[in-house]
Amino acid sequence: MKSRQIFTYKIIRNGKEVAKCQTHFIRRFSHRTRSIKWQNGQSVYLRVNYGRGINNQGKTVLFCNEGEYTTKAELVSALNAFTERE
């Protein structure tokens, strides 16, 4: 896999998407996640795409990690886990 990572977040309030950000650059993405104003009843959907690759069955698939988080600490720890080096 030679493609760059794609970082995406969606802010969800009361079941509706109110904001979205998608970029290739981790520095820009982390700055934008730090600027989120956390409120009650809000969650943030985080997705990190690693690109296409061949899985164990020999099929080309999109590799990604994703999750929905309700606190800033959860979001930061998930982003750190998704982007750590091997």
C-alpha cells in the first residue's frame, strides 16, 4: 500500500451531521479536532483510511479504522492508536 492516509471526522448532534472534515495531513486534522466545541448529546465519528490492499483471500479491499466517540479524550486516544507507526 503506497497511498497516503485519509483522515475524516463528522460531528453528530442529536442524530444529525453538523460538520465534516477530510484531509491527508495529520497536522491540519489534529488542529481541527482540537477546535471542536464539545456539547452534551454530541458524538464524533472518526475514520482513518490507509488505502487499498490485498487481503488474505487475495481480494483488493479498502483498509480503514473507524469509530464514534463522545469525549475529547476518547477521540485523541483513538487517533493516536490509528496513526501509530509499526
